[in-house]
Amino acid sequence: MPTRETLRIFLQELLAEYGETADFSDDTSLVISGMLDSLAVLRIVVFLEQEFGLDLSDQGFDQNDFDSVTSIMQMINRVDPAITG
């Protein structure tokens, strides 16, 4: 399954746990808007590390990197361009 689709499925499930069931676009703000909190961001980090083998330990934390599908995909591409192909 392509990276973006895998990520969207995970985020959709995570949002549902937070009571957010509306559709969202790749550019929808998830964190800054308050739809997800800091604990959700930690879950996203763990998901990315486990699902895609990313090592985010050397990354400086910027909540903007985790605010939307688009920003997460851009961050993945910076960390390991081979993942997004």
C-alpha cells in the first residue's frame, strides 16, 4: 500500500478515537486546529517509526511537521526520500 494511503488510514482511525469522523483533506490542519493533541502526535511518531522504519530521534520537533498529511509526507521525504519514492 502506498505511503500516503497507509498514513491516511492511520490518521483516520486516530481521528475517530478523538471523536473526529468528518472527512479530511491532505492539507487539513490536525494538530494546530486542535483535532489531535500532543499524545496523538507521539502516536504518529511511533507509527512512522514502526511502519516505515524511520528514525526520528535526530529530528528537531516541530508540530507543523505533524499538522497534516501533506506536512507529514514532506517530513518523511526529508528524513528518508526512498520511502516516498
